[in-house]
Amino acid sequence: MLQLKSGFTALAFGALLMGQPAQAQIKSAIDIATIGEPGPLDPVTVTSDLVSIITQHVFETLYAFDAKWEAAPLLASALPTITDGGTLYTVPLRTGVTFHDGSAMGADDVVASLQRWLKASPRGKLAAPAVETVTAKDDHTVTIKLKQPFAPLLPLLAFQNGAAAIMPKALAASTDTLKTYIGTGPYKIAEQKPDQYIRMVRFDRYASPAGAPSGYAGARKAEIEELRFVPVPNATTRVDGMLAGQYQFADSLPTELAPKFKGQTAAKPIMVKPFGWALVIFNQKTGPMTNPVVRQAAQAALAPEDMLLAAFGDPTFFQLEGSIYPQGTPFYDEAGVKGYNQHDQKKAAALLKQAGYKGEPIKILTSPQYDFLYKMSLVAQQNLQEAGFTVDLQVLDWATLLSKRSDPAAWDAFFTFHTFVPEPSLITIMNPAYPGWWDTPEKKAALDAFNLETDPTKRVADWKTVQGLFYAQVPAIKIGAFYSLSAQSQKLSGYTPTEWPFFWNVKVSQ
Amino acid sequence: MTAYLSRRFAGMVVVMLMVAAIVFVIARVVPGDPAAVMLGSNATPADVAALRTQLGLDQPLPVQFVLYIRDILSFNLGNSIFLNRPVVDAMLDRAELTSWLTGLSVAIAVLIGVPVGVLAAVRRGTLLDQAVTAVSMLAASLPSFWVGLTLIEYLAVRLGWFPVAGYGNPGAGLGERLHHLILPAVALGLPNSALIIRFTRTSMLDVLHEDYVRTARAKGLGPWAVIIKHAFRNALIPVLTVIGLTIATLIGGAIVTETVFGLPGVGNLIVSAVLRRDYPVIQGALLIISGLYVLINMAVDLLYAVVDPRVRY
């Protein structure tokens, strides 16, 4: 077959070949099929997962999460020294770190980068109100002075999404979206052709942190000379490309295509756990769902198990789990979950009666662009109608849904999902400005206490209080956890399945 | 001819301005917001509003329209919101692929469609004619995305003769790029060839019964000389129209096929722009495509005069 392939190709295209490809001297390269074109590769201002996946190879943060989702030093040489009652962070920097433009990283670059992050990143803006100053103590030490203790600061500094990415001072001077990409990472951007590929090459002067690799932390080595991130929006094409050996890694594959890998030798499927959780968020600013008893009725009516089965089919790909944080993570708490997976229509009907609900239409927004959300919303519609709700299910494209949810008068509930975040305060619904507008005094007090607490053990207890309020006040309903399907070539070794796939410390055989 | 061309160009300017206005209105009438898409699902309404201001999307629509028309009149199609680069550059990047794909697809459609259509007409009523009619009906009914997926499954995944998707690796030569385009060109060319077969056959049947064809035969000309020199040339006008329309449609982007084969062409650019509500790209791309559509139709009209000396402008 190989001879036939070669013969056919040579016969058909030999006459057309115009010299050797310019990349012929590359010893090792892999093609990574992604879900689409990422657009500007600014790791600070853009919070799409795709941008995070790509840019984490180029830009680095002061800290990174290890396999236990705890912050570990990356560009910092050690964890920060926290003094003055949790309001002064002193961050020692590693020496000998070089940017891709050849300049050495110093405290001034870090200060400028952190200031840009506080102004321009949606994550940084969460920390900004707590930060008083960011200053360079000396060439290799940075201090962050807080107005009050803010425990999420360290996880935020370690997060690669909306990242506190360190870049040269000159680049960090503007909060405009980046057009040039100069970081300290093991790879540097060589070429970006929109909708075609992003090519990055090994940074030969990369200075790796010490320590055994663990999660995103520890030593990093660019074993593969060249990485190419190729936008392939069609999921079937990503799978076919893996089976044909054209790609060495493919992300975000539909779970129903998993059987195609059975018996294949070129590629194997990978399950990413934990990955995300689906939820329906209620409008607490206006409309019938502002009444907490109506929201509790919806909570009683829904059947998450049916919704998950409809969405994913195979139980291998989901977990019926009420705890907002998955098992195995520090904030997991199934004991405090009250009211998950009830599917009790009688109780729901009684609660509706108690709330004085008069059959006002509940406008629920959903989008078929995320097929699993759409299927879940169909089951929810049935569940709610059986309990006595009048449901107006509005099926929109995702762009319209994102736009419409900003208008409180336009909806009562919308389906969405949340990818796993290591720090609870990063969960979108914790932000009172996020659509849904969960901003009760009890929640504010509980979240403030959680954010002020710096003791990890006490934070776990505080989080249980916040989760308890999530189930009592029902700002949203967690449907369940789901996993992500990716695929890797059998030629890859050393790859660690994770939510934001990375390819340092990964080898490819020829 | 000069007067005719002047009239056509003047008409073209009017058409383009109308297209510009319609495209602007359609892009804005569709709900959705580029700022919300760019910032993603984690953004708050305040974040979205701030980006809208930065992008100038918070200005009243009439103001945006006047700025847009002013830019068009100075040949400036603006910058892509998402790609952060001029729309013209984004279009030019994709023009090479779309041109090659259009050229190859049309070549496949014409090379199959015209000879088979002529043959079916000449052998009218025979088993061959019936088979051609049936197969062309079937081919015309096949959606190109299904043809594409089937070709990928058998010729790319199982046999490995062609790449599954994309437009070649960085630094790929012309040969590698064309290799990537063969399957999509076949997927697009086959249904279009069926259309050309049917038009060619019908048009040929019409002229084969004309008096001048009988006269040519009576003069003692060989059968294929009559068919090619006398019948086919006169049957060509409707076929040319179909070919022109096919080219114009494909230049606008073979949207589904480009998506299935992961090709960074014009169609892919437009679909992505619509999903992202990237107004400048939607407006600019549709304007350019409309212009090309008008130009191709004009070129086809001019070709009529070349093919048929009776046509005068």
C-alpha cells in the first residue's frame, strides 16, 4: 500500500512539485488540529481557551499550577512571601530568563506586565480593586501591596487564561491588543497565517524552571522543534485527520465520534478529566425568576441525569455530580449539596403555587452551536412544562445568545457551560456583574470572607458556605460535569491530558 | 462596444452602492455583537460595552453608515475586528486558494460535462444517453459536503492518497498545495459537471435538428466535423452561461466544502466573519464578491459576441 501511495502521488503530482518545502530541514514537527482560528494571540486580554492553549507555549506567568492545582514557581524563583496580615506579597524572580527578543527579564518588565494585566485582563480586573501598588524592590524582586487580603491573588497569577503574562516593559506599555508576541516561553511565534496555521519554533535560549514536571509546573523542555496549530473547525475532519496521520493531536472532539478510533493504530482517544460543567443561569434582575421560590421550583423539576444522557449518550463522558468542584480537587464537597438531581414534579408544582406563579412565559436561551447544551435545554423544557412552567425556548446562534444575555429584559434563563477553573472566585457567576447578576447580601458576605481568608484549610470551609448558598438561593443549576475528548498520535509520548493541552516535555517519534 | 461597456460600468457602480447599503443593513439587523463574541462567554456586559466603545460600535447606525460609505468611496474596506488587519489583506490571503479551487473545480466540471453532454445528445435515446441522464441526475442531487466526506473517508483516510484537509504545511510548494485541493475540487466539480452535462445535452439536441446542420451533413462533412464545427459552436451560448454562473458562485466561496476540507478560502472567511459578527469583513468580502460576480457576468456577455457573430454590442 505504501508503494501504491507513493507511486500514485509521484505520478500525479511529480510534475507539479516546485522544489523542496522551506521547512525540509525541520527534524521534528507536529500538527495540532484546533477548533478554529484564535484571532489575536494576546494571553492577557483574550480569555478564550484556544488562545490560552496556544499562548502558554510563548508567554509565561510568575506561577503555574502543578498536578494538584496548587501554585508553583515558574518565572518566580519561589512562592511569594506574604506579610503585613496578608497584604504584602514579595515575589522573588528567577535570574537568567531571556525574552524571545534577546533581552533579559527584570523586575521592571514584571511590574509593567502586572500593571497591564490589572488594567486589561478580565481576570486582572477581578484583582485590581484589591491591589494598591506593584513595585520593583530591586532588579529581581517585585512587591505587590494590597489594600486588604485577597486570597485569590496567587491562583490568579498562576492562571494561563486571561493570564498575568510577563512580557518586555515596552510591549506591556499599552493595553491595546498585542500585535507582536514576545514572551519567555519554550516556543516562540515564527508565523501566523489566519485560518491556516500558527507556527512556533523552539526557543533555543529558553531558561527552564527547576524541579520535576508536575501539571503545568516544573521543568519544561521543548523536545519537538516546531509546533503548528492548525484551525480545523469541522470536528469530523479533525477525527479523520488523526486517523489518516495528518495531525498528531486534535482537540475538542465530539464524543459520538469516539468509536471511530476503535481498532485504529495511528491515533488513540484521550479523555480529559476534569474538564467542564454545564449549567442553566437564572435572571435575578427582572422577570419571574427573580423570585427564589420559582428558581427552587425549577431546581426541583429538572432531571440532570436525563439531561446528561441526552447530551452525551455514553455515561463514560459525564458525571452526575452536584459538587461544583470535582472529586479529587481541594474544594470538592458533595455532602453540602442540597437539592441536586431531584426530578420531583410534585414538589416543583407546589413551590410554583407557593410562589404565586401565574404561568408567565419563562424565556430560556439556548444555542445549537453547542449541541450538548441544546439537547439539555430540550429535556429541561419538557421537565419544566411538566411541573407547570410555561417555557419559551429560544434557539439562537451563540453570538446572538452572548449579545442577548446582556439585556436583562430579554431572558429569564440561559444555558451555558464552565470549564474547570482552579480558583472558585474565577467562576463567572461569582461575579455580581455577570449575566444572572447574583448579588445577594448573604452571597457577598460569604464570598468576601472566602476571598479574605488566606489559610487554605479555612478557605475550604468558607467555600462550603458559598456552595451552600448556591443550592439555597439557586442563582443557577449545575446540570453535571462532563469530560472532553481529544486524540493523540501513537507517535507522541510524554503528553499529559489536561484542559489546556501543552506540548513541552512531549516527544514525537519519526 | 465602448458605449456598451460604459453603460455596463455605470450600472455596475450603481449596483455596487446598492449592494453596499444592503450588506450594511443586513449585517446590523442580524442580532449579535462582535465585542461579545471576541470577549467570550466569561465577559460581563460592562466588558462588552467597553470594547464596543473601543471599536466604535457604540456610535449611532447612521453615523457608522456614513463612515462606511465614505471609506468605500476612498477604496478603503476597513479593518477586520477579529483578525486585527485590513479586510483587503485578509481577502487577498485567501484569494489564491479560492482561485485555484475554482479553476480546478470548473476544469473538472467542464472536462466531464461538455464531452459527456455532447455524446449523450449525439447518441440520443440509446442506453448510453439514458445512463448519462440517470447518472447526471444522481450527481446533481449529491450534496458536495457528502461527496467531500465520502472522498475523505475512502481516498484520504483508508487509502492515504490525499491529505484529509488543509492547504499544505508551512513552506509548501505549488505541487503540495494542489495535492490538497484535488479532493475538494472533485467534490465541487462533480455536481457542477452534472449540471453542465444536462445543459449541453439539451442545447445540442436543439441545434442538431436545425436546417444548417442538415445542410452540413448534406455537403458530405464527416459526422464529428458537423457536430463540433456546426452544432457545438451554436449550442455553446447556454453552456457558457452555466459555466459563468458556476465560476461566479465558486468565487463567492464554496462555503461547505471549504469547511469540510479545512481550507482557508474566501468562503471560510465569510462564514467565520458571520459567526463572529465581524462587520467589516462581511461587508468588504460581500462587496468584492458582488463586484466579481457582476464582472464575470459582463465577461460572459462579451463572450457571446465571440462565439456567435450575430451578437453585436
